[in-house]
Amino acid sequence: MADEIEEIKRRINIVDLISSYLTLKKAGSNYKALCPFHQEKTPSFMVSSEKQIFKCFGCGKSGSIFDFLMEMENLEFPEALRILAERAGVQLKTFERKEYKIEKDQKTKVYEINRLSARFFHKILIGKPKAEFVRDYLAQRKISDKSIKEFMLGFAPDSYDLLSNFLVSRGYGKLDIHQSGFSIASEKKEGEYYDRFRDRLMFPISDALGNIVGFSGRAMHKTEAGKYINSPDTPIFLKSRVLYGLDKAKQVIKEKKRVIVVEGQMDVISVHQAGFLNVVASSGTALTKAHLEILGRFTKNLSFCFDQDEAGEEATKRAIDLAHQEGFDVKIILLPSGNDPDDCLRENRVLWEECLKEQKGAIDYYFENIFAKKKGPLEAADKREIAKELLATIKNLSDKIAQSHYIKKLAEKLETPERFLYEALDKIDKKQSERNQAPALPAKSMIENFEDRLIGLILSKPEFQADFFKRVDLENLENPRNKEIAEKLKIYYNKVAVFNLNSFKKKFPDIAMQIDLLVLQYEKITDQELLKAEYEEYVRRITTSKTEKIKKLYEEKIKEAEKSEDKDRVKKLIKDFQKAIIGK
């Protein structure tokens, strides 16, 4: 197993894997990005191609390709291993579930059932007579055979148990199929299930790596169940976190530095087919903060192209407000009334291209919309209503310059002094503006962060080691891993005349990877004054931390002695406290 894991690591470059999730920027011999595991404005997430590791010096998350995938997709190691083995083309001949002494992991089953079901539906669509009318429908919608294959479209016939019987024949139980979202429990007979997707055009939904995690099914005839139904939430599918088409669009999104968000799967396919590849859609739900966090890894420039009916306008407004709160630059692609992207491209590609060129800034779109609804001179009540609506939107902007621009524009249109609008803006619920601010890391994380940096500093810059061991009591290190590395470094330091990092790692191979992670940030820093200042600050924090612990310990003891009115003990504790602080 160890050989296979190492082979996967050799075949998959960590930079390539992480680039499929984040926009990495070169930083010397390494790469930097905004961390996907906590909110931050300054990149502290680093990736080393040479060492094949990543580390965030903000939240502390670190590791190899396996650790990254497990964190990003909420996977256990066996499933991450399977996914990366498939990507690397490595056969896991020795990988048996018996090694883990547990039944096959539920997530693994859901992934397998999704893959099998997608192939099953696709084969029916492209080759079975019963699916001919669906093929005709797609031809009428001008969906090419290439797109059908690329998006692996399928057809679920009008049968209560066709898919279930197929999956049972492949060794899966009825409960497995139900927990994967493909069947519904019968209300009439306990233990009986029927297929969820029947008489529907099937759209497999993939995660960012291309793993099929769920489905959307479009009814091919009138039904009470709704035009579209989607997979329910499963161990691998959450509608609020999955974007249709992202696996195919992510690279182009990074290249173009903009993403187009549309409403439906057919819109994505049509736009993609027309050569506009940076397009995605939410999967059967309104756009969420989680969707935006995912898109923010690739770009902060976003264009919405939703239907222009009343429901579409409302969806656009909610999405714009949320995107502004998350710090996106937002534009609106306006299509002729009654058209969606799919309609527009089928009828007039040139018109689509013109609409792309003429897309408007979201706030400008709001201005035009709200003032267009008011006919004739504006009364005081009209002005209050317009100001209330537009100021709530302007408040969401994280850019103060942009806020100032639109306040000035609104003041001119309302013929109102700017200061009145600023006063009204300040009164808007402060919680709205606080949504953009990244939550502070817990105190423990902050301690571990500066500890990580201190240990990384003395490992990469050995000139600080003598002073470090003289001034820092290793018992005061909070992180057990850092304490272990420092203790082993002290042993090595006392035995050798000249410190050599590679020799040290060979001496203690069990902590070699942790050492690589800690020194990653200091590899290219040569400014001695900066390093010295940083070192002194971290040592000061360690010392202060010890003082605070001593202070808290003696405060509690002195309070207990005072409660029992033991004056002699109080005096002794005060002396002990002073000695501990001075002689620490």
C-alpha cells in the first residue's frame, strides 16, 4: 500500500491538483493563494511543487495531496485514495476494505452508484429505441452529439424499478440505492422502493474534480412531480455547495478572470457548446454563500445571466446582494425579454455576443431598474423609497471608492445633499457590512500559528538557534508537534558543530514532512533585519504567554487563600508569584 501511495504522489503534481480548486500565483519557487479553509484577504496558503506539500500559515491546515482532497471534499482517506488513484492511473491491487476492518465506506458506495447510474442512463439515451424521442428533443434544442457525450446526458425510462434492478444486479442493496438518492421508499409497503427518476432527461452533476455526485432530471412529459427534480442531499451531494459545469469551466474561469452564472443546466450546455466555456449554474437551488466561496477561489469577477421575468429579477437581486457581500465585482448580462441564454444562442448568436459586450455593472442595473419604474417628477415619498432600496445595495459594496461613486450618483438623481445619504447609509444595520469581514481565528489557532512560524524560522535560519534554546522554555510550546520538533532539534544542536537541515531530517525521518511544512515560508527570505524583528516578536509572545499562565495560576490560588482568610498563605503566594515572574 505504501508503494502505491508514493506512486500516486509521484504522478500527481500537487500544484496541478490544487490549481483545479484555487487560483495559484507564483511566489519565488513556491505558489500562493487565498486559503480555501478560512476567510482571509492576504494570501497565507502556500504550495511547494518541489516538496509536494501545502500549508496555510493562517489557519495551520497542511499536508499532501491526500490531506488537501480530504479537507476540500470532506472525505475519509480510503475514498481520497481511490479518487486520486483513478486520476493517477494507479491500480490499487492491495487496497482491500478488509485492511480497514470495516464495511465498504458509504461515500464510496454513493460515488460508485452515481458513476454506474450515469453510464446506465447515457447508454439508454444514445442507443435504445425507447429514447429516440429524447434524442429528437435534444436535436431540436440544437444540442450536439459531442455535447451529449461531454456532459454525459442520459435518459431514465418511465419504469418503477429499471435502475434499481440494474444496480441490484451489480451487487448493491436496496438501502444503498435509497441512501444514494436514486429510490424513494414506498408508503404502502415497508421495505419497498421505487426509482426516483422516471421518464426524465438526466443531467449528471459533477464536483470540481469531475466526480459525479448527483443528478438533475427534466420531465419529458407532463407530471405532477415538477419539471425538474434533483438528487436529494447525500453523503457526497449538497445542492448548496455544487455548481453545474464547474469541472469543465474552472480552467477557463481562471484564464478569463470572470465567471458567467446562469440558471439551468441546458443554459450551461448551450453556452459551453457555443464556445463560451466560463459558465456554471447552481444545481436546483438559489445561489448560496457556499457557491460564491467556491467561485471566489477562481475569480472575483462575476456576471449573472438569469431570466428577465419577475422571478428571475428577484433571483438576480438576491444573488447580486450576496455576491457584493462576498466582495465580488458583479455585472449583469441582459437578454431580450422572454429569452434565456439557451433561447438566445439558438435564435441569434450575434445577439448573445452583443449582450455580453454590453453587460452592465450590477449597481448601474439597479439604478436603471428602479428609476425606470418611476414616471414623472419624484415626490418626497418616491425619493425615500428609492434611497432606502439603493442604499441597502450600496452598503453591500466592500469597496469604499465604489460606495462613494454611487452615493454621489444617487444624490444627483434625487437632488439631495450627499451628507444626508451618508447619514442614512450609516444607520443601515451594521451586521450587513460586517458579513464581509473574515472571522477572527480562535486564540488557540493564533498561538499555534506564531509557534509554527517561530519553529520554521529557527529551522531555516540556524543563526537563531543558540538564542532560542537560551531564552525559550520548550515546555511553554502549546503545540505538541512543535514541542517534539524543538526537543529533537535541541538534541541534534547539542551534538553537531554546524546545523544542516537535510541531515537533521534524515536523523528524524518521522518528522521530515512537518519540517518541510514549517520551513516553506522562509525559503526565499533573506532580509536579516526583518527576520530578526520577526524572531524577537515570536519569542516575546512565548514569554508573555508564560507570564499570563503564571499570573492566572497564582490569581486562583491567592483567591482561594483569601476566601479561607489564611493571611500567611496569601503572603507566601504573593512572594512565590513575584519570584516566578522575575526568575522565569
